[in-house]
Amino acid sequence: MSRSLPRPLADLPLRRLTRDDLVPCADLSEDRGWPRDEHRWGLLLAASTVYGIDDPEGRGLMATCVVTPYGPRMAAIGMLLVAGRHARQGIGRHLMQKVIESAGDVPLSLHATDAGRPLYEELGFLAVGRTERVSGLLRPTGATPPGPAGGAGPTVRPASAGDLQAMLRLDADAFGLDRTHILARLPAFADHLRVAEDGGELIGYAALWPSAESHAVGPLIARDTATAKLLVASLAGATDRPLRADIDARHKELLDWFKECGLESGSATTVMILGASELPGDRARRFAPLSVATG
């Protein structure tokens, strides 16, 4: 049951959270019925700006919101969470308005659930895309792409330290922004990191990281759908956990392939932006984000 706030919303102090707030952030996720995902929260607290409002009654965090900066052209918003006991009291709107004010002229992007979309529309965000979540065990079938015969064509291998610069160049072309501060943390964050090559040229990369009882696939950046399938199949072979991925809904061929391999459709999110007419970069090569929290 929600409670009346002891003071006006404008008087609730907003502060930037630190690594010391990791457990309260995870507690808030769990309170909202999400996985605790302390591993992901650790990355967000290190690579993003995480805002929080403390519960006036001393019961942890009342609300959080993550802003991941990508320079002057875009910042991504995620993890807008309000404790269940304080739901439907305008706290989410208050926090978002503060975040929008702090962003100034920098455009903002986010992945909205169906429940959250009306609030973002009221705040001026426009829908520019859709993602579809798939999850489950990837079962080898005739739909699973075979490896190249005799070494011809694209190949997939574990990433090495020497691949980072090529990954950054590929990512900047696909994403349209500099994500060095995120990608430089991937080797430590991901359980498995793969790159795809063709004729010595890096044409894709993908990471696999732990989330509750699953392994999440993301980022997934690739030259084409065939390369994306090769990367996912390689990652799937490295784990016995179910996979989870948030796939750009325009990549229907990849979504169909996931379903042919045994994964099921789940929740969907709407990609929304404020302060720009479209997302930068080449979305044809962006198959899945690292997380819907980071864009």
C-alpha cells in the first residue's frame, strides 16, 4: 500500500548514487519485481550517472534513475524505479523532470514499458522504435548457422585486448556515438565476449553477461543478420543457462531465428527520444543493446 509523503515533492533531495549504494539499488529492483542484478548495477554505478531519492523514513531508496552519457549528442535514461510503497504519488514524474532539466540541450533516449510510456509521452518523448525480448534455451536445429567450411567466410572467436580499437570503430559507426567508457568495461563485465571477422576485418561483436538465472546477450553489433546469428550461436555454446536478448523489432529475421531455436517472446519496450527526431548511427547494424538501461 502506498503512503502519503511527509513533505512536498520539491523538497525531496536528489543525490548522485555511488558504489556504496549498490545493495539499496538492487533492493529497489527486487521491490519492483525485477531481478536484483547487482552485477549490472555495478556497471551502471561506474559508467553512468545514477540519481536517487532516499526514503524519508530511512527504508533505503525511494527512487532511482540512471543517465548514461554519450557526449553532447545523446544520453540514455534507464532504471526509473519507484518503491512500491511510494507508487502513484508523482515521484517518477518529479525525478524525470529533474533529469530532463539537468540534461540541458542534450537529447535523451530511453526504452519505455507499456506502463511507463504515457508518462514519457506527456513529458514530450517521441516513439522511434520497438524492441522485443526473447528468452529461453537456444536449441541447436537446422536453423542454427553452421560454421564456415574450410575457414572461408566469417569466423567467430573470443575477443582479445587487441580487438578493442576495432570494436570501438565498428560500434561508433553503428551507434553513431562514442561509447568507449562502456565498451572498455565489457571484458570485465561480460562472462564471454566474441568478435566476428571476415578477411581479417572485424564485422561484429557480442557480449554475454549474467542476469539472475539467465545470460543476457548484448551489445550485439553486426554487419548483417547472418553475422549476428553466428555470434549468438557461439555465445550460446559457452553457457548452459537460458539466454535473454532485447532485439530491435525491425530485425524480424533474427527474431524468427531465435524462435525457431526455441526462445519465446516476452515483454516489449518502445524506444523513445526527446530533443531529436531520430537516433544517430546505423540501426541496421544494431541488433541488441547492452541493456535497455543504457540504450
